Amino acid sequence: MSDTLAVTGLETPVPVVDLDVVERNLSRMQGYADAHGLALRPHIKTHKLPRFAQAQVALGAVGITCQKLGEAEVMADAGLDDILISYPLIGPHKARRLAALARRVTMRAAIDNPLALETVALAGQEAGRQIGVLVEFDSGMHRTGVGSVDEALTLIAQVRAADGLRFDGLMTYPSSAATVEFVRAIKDAGVDLPIVSGGGTPRAAHAHEIGGVTEMRVGTYIYNDRTLVEVGAATLEDCALLVHATVISRPAGDRAILDCGSKTLSSDLIPRGASAGYGLLVDYPDAVIDRLSEEHGMVDLSRSGAKPALGERVRILPNHVCVVTNLHDEVVVSRNGIVEGIWPVAARGMTR
Amino acid sequence: MSDTLAVTGLETPVPVVDLDVVERNLSRMQGYADAHGLALRPHIKTHKLPRFAQAQVALGAVGITCQKLGEAEVMADAGLDDILISYPLIGPHKARRLAALARRVTMRAAIDNPLALETVALAGQEAGRQIGVLVEFDSGMHRTGVGSVDEALTLIAQVRAADGLRFDGLMTYPSSAATVEFVRAIKDAGVDLPIVSGGGTPRAAHAHEIGGVTEMRVGTYIYNDRTLVEVGAATLEDCALLVHATVISRPAGDRAILDCGSKTLSSDLIPRGASAGYGLLVDYPDAVIDRLSEEHGMVDLSRSGAKPALGERVRILPNHVCVVTNLHDEVVVSRNGIVEGIWPVAARGMTR
């Protein structure tokens, strides 16, 4: 009996991460940040794994970014000690948890409204130490973020006046031409900005062109996915996570059914993309995963000359890898096709 | 300090189940099945909770349906003892696990191809007992299932000839006019069909009109969801699971941001439905959750006269409740707005 297990021997469906690709992706992004004098603060939402967060910091990241407190708690428990919550926290529950975190690690939080300011201030007062605040502005995403320079200046003044808070700068997502303009306007108003945090893997290679940005918040670059290949920000060889699946039925000549549905791949499509379907069958690029049930992936083979056989194992590049890791309690990590470990996705499902 | 916790005091986002509604839904479906002499074999994919599976059996269900072996293992561990795997199992891993299950509980499996037949037969031989097989046919879903009566008859003959297997009947999803025809053709060929298993909550109230069907596989009826309301199979009052969320930002007059994104609600839309967005804000029915990030729900308020305030708690009826429970490690169960328990979603993420 062999001591090694090939990834092709794993029961499917299963997400498999190639550590060589991960390491290359991490080094490349850190090298880019270093070359341009940018701080790198990776977003852990993609991998949700303390070990990869530690690897990112070991390579030179200044700290990590988390969206939710639950993610930050997992990471702090694992020894990560400089964490930005890039998300408005609202209410006494969140204040209490942020305070508990701030007592043991360096915490910052982004805010875009007075209630979030109040929550973070309460946490700082409870923790007995100042919490750094970034004011989030809208650079075109129309998600969170204040919409005008005036609103930002008002919030900044309120942060400066609040007990328990320290104004550290600005945050936005994604980095854009509007970012440059906004940052300049705030500086022109006489505000010092130690940190201007921009984000997004798709345009990460252009971060140094966004005047004023000091810090990169990027997540997906560790694994990459079909969306990033679609926009030209990654190649197939840069994609570290593939879902291995099995053809469990071939009910018609032009149809294969895979043992992975929306519970494995998610229902995310490529936004505004030309690529159809719920993921790319890397060995059958002309096949289309055109429908998903929760546990079934329906593959249209009509445009695919080669057709996978019943029982065959196939590999799928997910459209959006962050939501895929969130579906799985564990990922398999591998090198050269050999299993190196099965890691619990510790910060999975941490929506609070 | 009070001994009770109101659901309105829970940290958000959080899925909250109303036990009164669940009990009403379970009784109603069992009553329908009993009234029409149909066996009820609920699909646990919706709730994924051993306690609700036990409640379904206590009310009269003949057993349960699971899609994957991992779900069946959780349910068998909890004492459920009559389980149908409504899914083609392929390969030696699956055979071994099915055999282990068959040694301790009554197992059946659906097949639609020779490799699945071989897998189940191997399990029956390993377990030293016959495993009941249902042959799946396609009644219009174009998912799994044999496409013709001839193929079904061939598979049935192979099942009857195989060691370790017992032919128990047919299975399809959903029940339809094509179901009636197919079943009649198989019977006309002289095949005895102890079980004909049909499925689907949307048309469950018409199951007794589908001649030949003996057993109902339904799942979603326990909670119901926006899709079922859309097709007229449930009312809002029949919906047992709502996601409670908080307005964490109001960056523009017509836009609210919720603390629930695709990691909380999933990206499932209403199939071919008239209702837009990623869920229904039950107290703001004219608001539209028109975009999701992983942790943000973007709400378009332009057509909503009433607009939720920053910090306000809101309740969301999910489009597709089965994938929502699969995202959460726990659900809160409640009665009259008071928390009765926090239950681990034991069969969550069991994709293998």
C-alpha cells in the first residue's frame, strides 16, 4: 500500500487546491506590491484558511482583511494580529465582539455612516484602546461608501471627535479613476491620509497607477477563477482551485450529469461575461454546464467534439471561487497531483 | 434578566424557523398523503435536520429521501432507519459507504445506468443483504433518468439478474403527464411495480391525479419559499424560514445595504419567475434586492414608498430555501417570536 494518495483517488465532488500555484500567486502579488511601495493586506474571504493567511503575512503582507467579525475571530485565534474589518459594523453585539478582538490584536474598521461610527467607538471605549477607522467612499460600485467628498469630510470630523477612535484614512472598492479624484479632494481639504486602501484582484496589476492608494486589499488572487480568466487578469495556469467531479449519468448523447450542483459550485454566473454556464470543464472547454440542481450539474455536450464517459472524473474551474470555498467544510491541498492535506475551511460560513 | 430571548434580539444575519408553521406544513402534507393513500417519503435536503426528519416519520412518513450518502449517514446516526438515495451512486467508495449503511438500516437507491447498478449491487453483496432499487426515468426534467421505456425494461432486467439487488419499482422527478404514460407502459410490459416514487412540492397537491404514483418525495413543503409562493403552491403564511438581517448602510435615498449577501441568501433567482431579486423583503414588498456581493445585499428602494432606516432589522423570504439552509451551520427555531433553540444543520454541506 502506498503512503501517498493521488488527487484522482479522492471521492467526488471535492475542491482541490494546488499549493504550487498558490505559492506562485502569493509571491507574484507580494512582489508587485513591494516593487511599487504598496502595502498588501489580503482579503481572507477567498481561502478562509488561517494557514494561507499566515503564509501571506510571512511573505510580507502588513495584515489581513476580513469582511465579518466571525472571520476575524477565527483568524485572531490562529495568531493573525493585524486585521481590518472592511465592512460597516452596526449595533451593540458587534461592538462587544470588536472590543474583545481589539483587546488582543490590532483592529481597524471601515465605516460609511454615523451608526457604524458609534459602534466602533463603543468598541474602542470598551476595549480601552483606540480603534483605527477608515472612511469608506463609493468609487463607482454603488454598494457601501459615502457618495460625496462633503459627506466624507463630515464623517472624518466625527471620527476625530469621537472617544475610542483614531482616523487612519480612506477605503474604497474597487480602485478606479474616481478613486484618484476623491483622494485628491480629501487631501486638498487638508486631511492627512496615512492609509488609502483600494481593492480588487481584477485590476490589481494597475494599483500603482491609482494615485493616492497606499494599500491593496485583494483576495481572489490566491486561487483565481474563471471570472478572472475571462477579464484577462489570470490564465488557466494561475488557477489554483479546481472542483473534481464524476459523470454519474449519461442519459442522452449530448448530455452528461455531474455529481456537483449548486451546493458544490454555487449558482454564480460570470458577471456580464461571454462565457456561459456554471463553471469551465477544463478538459472539455466546449462543453457547457448549462443547468444546476442542488446536487446535479447538467452538461450540454452538443458543441463538444470530445464527450466525457459515464463514470469519468472531470475537473471544473469555478466561476467564482470565493463562494465555492464557502460551501465546503474542507479543501484538499495537493502538490503535483498528490494529496498533502485536508484542511478545514475554518472561516467558512462566518456571516456574522 | 429575562429567561426568554426574542428573535428580534438575535445577531444578524440569521435564518429563523417558525416551528408553528413547520408543524402545520408537515401535518398538512401528511394529511394529504394519507387521504389519498400515498406513501410520503420526505426529502431531507430542505431542512437537513435529524429532528425534523424524526418529526416527519412520527407523523406517518414511511421513511426519508436523501440525495447524497453523507446526508444518509447523518440521518442513520440519528436513528432514521428507512432511507432512499434518490441519486445515481458511482464507484467503489460509494459502494463501501452504501454497504455500511445497508448493514444497519433499510436502504434503497435509484439508478439510471449500468455503472450505478454495479455500484449498488456491490454494496448489497458487501452488506450481505439485498438493496432495493428504483429505476429512474425522465418525465420531462431532462436531468437524470432513462429516456425510454425500452431502456427502463433493459435496466429492470439487469437489476433482477444482479446479486445483491431487489427491484422495487420506478422513480421520477417531477411527477407529470409523462409519468402516467411511462408507468402504464412499464406495467403493460408485465412488470410489477411495488413502488412508483414521484416528486416535487410545487405540484404536490396534484400527486393523487398522477395515475400509478404510490409515493411522494417532497422536500421544500416543510419551509416553503418565495419560489413556491410565486407558483401558487404556498402563501406567505406558509413560509417557515425567514432570514433576519440589518440595514448596515443607507448610502443613497433609494438604496439600502443589508448585511446578507450570497453567502447568506445564495445567488439563486426565481426560475422563469416574474419576481425580481434575491429574496422578498416581507415588510417592504416593493423593495428589490437587486444585487448581491458575498456579504452585501443591495436593495433598490425606488419603487418602495416606505423605506427601511439605517440600523433597522428586516426579514427576507429566500427565493430557494434549500440552498439557504445549506449555507448556515445553524438555524434558530422559534415560536411566537421567542427562540426555542439553535440547531446545528447536521447534514449541511454533505455533497459526497
